Amino acid sequence: MGDSGETQGSYLSEGDYERDSDYIDDRITLGARKPDHGPVGGDLWPVEPGRYRLVGALACPWATRSIIVRQLLGLEDVISLGRCGPTHDERSWTFDLDPDGRDPVLGIERLQEAYLARFPDYTKGITVPAVVDIPTGQVVTNDFPWITHDLFVEWRDHHRPDAPDLWPDDVRDEMDDVMERVYTEVNNGVYRCGFAGSQEAYDAAYDRLFATLDWLEERLTDRRYLMGESITEADVRLFTTLARFDAVYHGHFKCNRNKLVEMPALWGYARDLFQTPGFGDNTDFEQIKRHYYVVQKDINPSQVVPKGPDPSGWLTPHGRERL
């Protein structure tokens, strides 16, 4: 399956897919201070507008999270954005969407170059999102859960005035629990289905995935967003999986008990977010499909990319305002 995409991982003896979560755990904080939440296993870098470049890919759900959060918070003029193309080889994501195949700010063809500039012997996956220090061209971090957290907490002085409160203090503990279940059973659950190495592992992953989708369907029946009336980080994290569900995960990853469009609350919720600035405009179904169906040749040896489903349904009225 290669080691450069968001699918980096290995198999346990029972055929269960286990994601490799050994990321570069540096953090960017205000004044390079020790953060209030989360691990500090690496170096601390100072918040400095214009210094860093967020490198992502609209094909990747983990990277799209950070792209959405950057826009929701109004950080476009503070942290620049580099976009990798949807396909890559085992070595690295590439900048084939840019003229001459080079990132116009970093001047590199492969994201791998930024990793090797910092760690010459780097052997782990070249993943997106990654934050790169522009002056040195060196990767700072690819620890995606903490990238979005720190964009909110540490870069607060640079948010737009009406930026949403993505980490509300009054529901923080509950939100952590919700996000943990969403990550384990949904975000990563679809991968455990798609890359299961045995029938038993697949069956277990499938049951866990749809049990949680049923739980989410019930939760979202009488509340507009996961934590209530306002968009939070939890919604960003769930959305990127829902956006890929019918186009990729339902068939490609064998998550086929039902489609997203057949779950009324989740489908309305997903459309509500899609039609919110920052979400739909950072969702590219053609790039998403090309990534999964072309790069993951072990699942789709022909590399044929399906034409459907019709994306126009994402723009239909969702009716969620009543909640």
C-alpha cells in the first residue's frame, strides 16, 4: 500500500489494520511556550505570521481537516497553503498541480524534500498535512490532530473577528470523548474495513463502523451539530469522512451496509456543513476519487476511477436550520 499517503499502517496477526500514528510531534505555540493540552515530545516553535506553510491535499481527509480549519479561522493571510496533487508514488506526495510541478513558495517537487531537509535519514511516511518552516524549508510537524488544535488555541490573536469557537470550554470533555469515538470507529474505521487482512477483521470493523454511524444518526436527529448549536472541531473531523463515504468508502472500502444518502440525519448534517463556507469549497470529489482508486492499487488493480456518484445532491436544501 506504500508508505507515503494517509494509509500508512501495518497488520496485526489477526488481520486487523493498525494505523501508524508515529508523527513528528513538534508544536507551534505562542512564544514557543509549553501548551496547556496535548503532548510535547518534540521541539516548540513560535507563532510567527508568514513563517510557515501548511502543505495539504484535497484528496486526503486528514489534510482537508487542517485546510478547512485554516479557512474557518481566517488564517489565509497568516499561514500560506501549498496543495499537493491527488496521486503519488511510494516516495512522496508531489506538487504536480503547480506550474512546472514545483511548490511556488518552497521550490520543491516532492514534499519528501522538506522532510529530508530536517531529518536526512527519515524513513517513515511522508504524510499530509505537514507544516513547513519557509526560511529553512524544513518540515516542522505532521501531527494532524494537534495541527488543527493549535491553529485554534495558539494562533488566536490572528483569527478573524467572527471566527467560530471550535474548542468551546463548556463541552471540552464531552467533545474529546465524541472525537475519540469518531476517530476510532469512523475516521479510521473505514480504513480498518478497507485494509482488513482477514474476513474476521473486516466483519468486526464493519460492525463497529455502522454501530457508530447509527449512534451519530440518533445524536444528530435533534441537534444541528455534534456538540449542539455551533460548529466545532468535532464537526470538521467527522465531515471529511462523510464527504468521502458514498464516493469512495461505500464501494472501495466495502462499507456497504448503506450509503450516506440513506441516513436522513447524517445526510442532512453533511449537506449543511458542505454548504457552509470552508467545507464544500475545500471538497473536490474528482481529486478524492483519483487518489483512492489510482493510488491504492492493491484494492483497485485496474486503477479505473468511477464516474459517480452525482455530486449535485450536496447542494440540495438540508432543512437543518430548524434545529
